[in-house]
Amino acid sequence: MRKLFRLVAPVIAATVIALGSGSAALAAAAPTSLSLDANWCFPDGIVEYCFDVDGRVQFLDNTVGSSVTVNEITRTTVYVSGQYAGESKSVEMLRGVFQADGTVVMQSAVHTRSTAYGEDCSYHMVLRLADYEAVVYQVTSTCGG
């Protein structure tokens, strides 16, 4: 599960960055969208993870409530002692709705396929953010340990 977390964590991190950078866009009356495009590497001992994130974020502010939709693809290349060890691809769709009381209800679906650790799995999570706390309502995972 630790290996899966290292593969899925950048997907979640990029989503949080997109949400934080787009707070001003939520004030707009018409839909606003931003492009996601980032690359970085993370060394972890003898293992190095290199991430390539592409996607789009759309913000909408209307009378029902503000919302954000994220479609993102994260490609991760894994190196062990400088040698190519495999790669993974995670596809995420996240939708968040901002309630009148200041809470945010988010649903995120992530599918990850990896050759790095021989994993082929899917991950689905439903969570609610309120007062800077995340409450997870449902997690479904077919990923191994």
C-alpha cells in the first residue's frame, strides 16, 4: 500500500494545488478554466519518482453553488539506483461543490495502472472537507499491499 500511496499522492497534491490557486477564479460569474502542466522528481533513498501532470481545472460559480471539476493525468516514472524500474499512469476525475455553509463536498475517482510494481488497480474515494478537516465517507480499492 505504501508503494501505491507514492504513486497516487502526486495526483492528490496536484489537485490541491489547483484548488488553492483557483480560489480567485471561483468569484467569476462565468466558467473559468486553468490548464495543469507540471513536472518534478522526488528522490526517496535509492528510489526516485518523476512525475508529469497534465490536465484541466474548470471553476463555475452560479446560484446553486460554486463548483470545481478537475480532469488530470499523472505519469510517474520510477528509477531504482538510477536504473529505469517501470512507470504508472493515474487518471483522475474530481468534482467539488462548495456549500453555502462554507463546506466543500468532493468526489474523486482515480484509476492507476502501474508496471513499476506489477500493480493494476483502481481507487475510488468520496470525502467531505469542512473547517479544514477531511472526512472520508467511502474508499474502494482493489490495490494490493
